[in-house]
Amino acid sequence: MNALLALAAWLPALIFPAATFSQLRTAIRATDRSAISVTTWALFGLANLGALALARPESPIAWLQAGVGFGVTAALDFAIVAVASSASSN
């Protein structure tokens, strides 16, 4: 059971950045970025930064999981904002 819980704890740290990276890659490849909601992705980024600030991990591994799950995802969220904003300014 402990092994299952340890694996489950890594799922958000792996899935959130992977899903967000997939969206970033799609946004970069898109020829029309007008449908990308800058507001939504900026709010996702702020929410992830807030979750990172509120996280109270009790071990170094948990800090790593929170940093990857929330910090990396926030950076990717803001990268999507930058990609979408650069398209709207052209």
C-alpha cells in the first residue's frame, strides 16, 4: 500500500507539467493563436504559484514533487501566455 501511495504522490508532479507542456507545444505550432485564452492561462499560472507557496511538504521528496508539480507547471503556463500574447501583438 505504501508503494502505491508513493506512486500516487508523483502523479500530479508528472501529469500537470506534461499536460501543460503538450498545450505549449500545440500553441507554438499553431498558425492561429487567437483562440488561446491569455487570461485563463495567466490565472492557471497564478494558481500554481499560490499552490506552491501554500504547499507544506514534510520531506525533500515532497518538496521536489511540489516544485515540479506546481513550479514547473506555473512556468509553462506563463510560457503559453507569452506565446499567445506575442501572436496577438503582431
